[in-house]
Amino acid sequence: MRIVKKPEERRDEILDAADELFGQKGFDGTSTNDILEKVGIARGTLYYHFKSKEDIMDGLIGRYNTRLMHAAQEVAADKSIPVVARIIRTVTSMNVSSGGGEEIMEHIHKPQNALMHAKIQKMIVSGLTPILADLVREGIDEGLFHTPFPYECMEMVVIYANTVFDDEAGLTEEELATRIPALVHNIERLMGAEEGSLVSAMQIFGGGGGGHE
């Protein structure tokens, strides 16, 4: 007897199978036949949900983005934590390589996948910026920050961090060491924060506690 499943359930099955196979064999090493065999469906069923293997990768990127934004929103909403710490933790929650996403990140950094890379970066900027902007508004209410442009400030920060600290930028440890304190210093100025109040933000990038005294 043929089992009929809801479209959303079948779509998730395909994505789950592809996620596992991409992790085991790599994107290039996985064929649509591999996915069909793992899920146990006909080719027509696969193409009903996804046009191609690249379309499946897009679906995985979208799903990871949803998970990441949900994690960021949960952290941002925890008002038992001071607002500065929530800003830091919200950014650190954006770890695409966790939960099986490493293969996706390796794949999108290939030159032939520049469009896919740009797509996930745009997702992060458009999703993370409003979450952080709301936290900045909280900080303004508490007298910690002083800026008339909370959204624009965070958009600048997210775009810069998403570009400069991306693996594709290929910065050396020495280059990162100069950019991290510079970024923190400029975030403080953008938000009108007290000098040195965001030094702990360097931990986002694994930096030390140096910088302002």
C-alpha cells in the first residue's frame, strides 16, 4: 500500500535525507538518485517539491536560516540577561556550521556558488538586523546607547561583520586582531555607548579582552 504524506512532511523528509547525504558524501558527491533511494520516493515526487539538487540546497539554506533566526530571537527575548550581553549572545547564536551546516557553508564558498553565498548572507542581514535593532532600542531606553538610527547602525555592523569575518575574506590572525577592536570601538561610537562598554563583544570573534582601559 502506497503511503501518502502531507507535502510539508515529504519536503522535510527530502531535506533531511539531503542534509545527511551532503554531510557524508559532500554536495558534489551526492546524486539525486542517492536522495531518491534514501527517501524511497519516485523521481516525479522529488521534482514536485524541488526542481534540482541546487534547489534542495536552497531549501536547506532557508531551513537553517529559520532555525538560526529562531535561536537569535529566543536569546534576544531573555530579559533576565542585561541588554549588552543579549546583543553579544544573539550574534554568537548565529552559528551556521552547527547542526550539520558545515557542508552547506563549504559548498557556498566555492566560486561557482557565489549567488548562493550572497543569498545566505542577505538572509542573515535581513533577519538579524531587526532583532539587534530592537535590543539597541532597549539599550536606548535604559540610557546605555544614544543613537537616532538603531536599525541603520545594526545593519552596518551586521553587513561589515558578515563580510569581513566571513571565511571567504581569508584574513590572517594578525589582520583579524586589528579589525576586531576597531569594530568594537566603532560600534560604541555608532550607538553612542560609553567608551569601553562593549569590549567584551570581542569574545564574539574569539578575541581577547584588550583594547580600551
